Amino acid sequence: MRIEVRLAGSGGQGLITAGIILAEAAGLHEGKNVVQTQSYGPEARGGASKAEVVIADGPIHYPKAQRLDILLAMTQEACDRYFHDLQHEGALLVDADLVPTPPSSSALSVPIVRKVREELGRELFANIAALGVLAGATGVVGLPALEAAVLARVPAGTEEPNRKALELGFGLGRDAAANPRESEPYEADE
């Protein structure tokens, strides 16, 4: 088994950290072989950003993702740029508000940032909620492993809101996967 995951968006969204946490969940807490790589634009915030995680039961002979099994896109630009790397049967997960026109009707469109803002009062924890969505929708790692990795990585004093964001995202992802036709379409603000 080899699973290739890419988390893509813009700098400042916390996707590099999310990729590291995903790799730690799979490697340290589930005992799988893992390679994590990352790249980002020269801008501190707003530039392109991506993290890749390759998870395997056996040796990983090539560390880069080539044919994605899972793409989580947190901006329209990232979705448009990386969608072509997704395998035909791969899972495309997008933020419903930040990716208004997914390139596939099979995309799971989840209002990640909006739900985090509504439930937790600020967008700061959206990257952790996005990890929850990814795990809930795909089962690539279990919730206990992901929670352990999140709690080991986040700053002291932020454990509880990060735990809530993870659980919120996991539920959203699980629900979206169970009812893909009901995943939220984009609606413009009035």
C-alpha cells in the first residue's frame, strides 16, 4: 500500500504544519513508513504552499508524490494547479468557500474555514479542522493517531481548541463522504 497526499493552499493557512502532523500521525502513531516534503513561495503569507505526505506499509523508494490519492485544496489557485496530479479515482477535498469552482463534480466541498469560525470564533484552527476533514472523509489515518499527533505538536495552551477543531473537521469529513451529493455547494455572500 502506498498513499500519496497533497495539502495545498496559500502561505499562512498552516498547511505545512498540517502535513507534518499527518506524517507524524501515520508514522509515529500508526507505525507506517512515511515521507513528508513541503514547498512554498517566497512570500511570508499569501504565496503558494503545499505539503506532501507519502504513506506506505513497505519501503518508500521515491519520496515525492506523483499520482495523488488525496488532494486537499484550500484555495482555488491550488486546486486548479494540482488537480491534474490527482488519480482518476482519487479524493478531492476542497473548502466550499475558498474553492468556488472545483474542477470535478465528485469533489467533496466542505465549508471548513466558515465552520471553524462559527464554532471556535476564529479561523486560526482551520488547518487542524482540514486535517480532520481529510481523515474523516478518507480514513487515511485514524482519529486517535491524528489527535495524538496534533496534541504533541500544537503550542501549549491551545490543546482544547485544536482538539475541538479536529473533531469538528473529522465529523464534517465523515458526513461529506457518507453523503457526497449533499456536500455544500458554493454560495456567494449576500
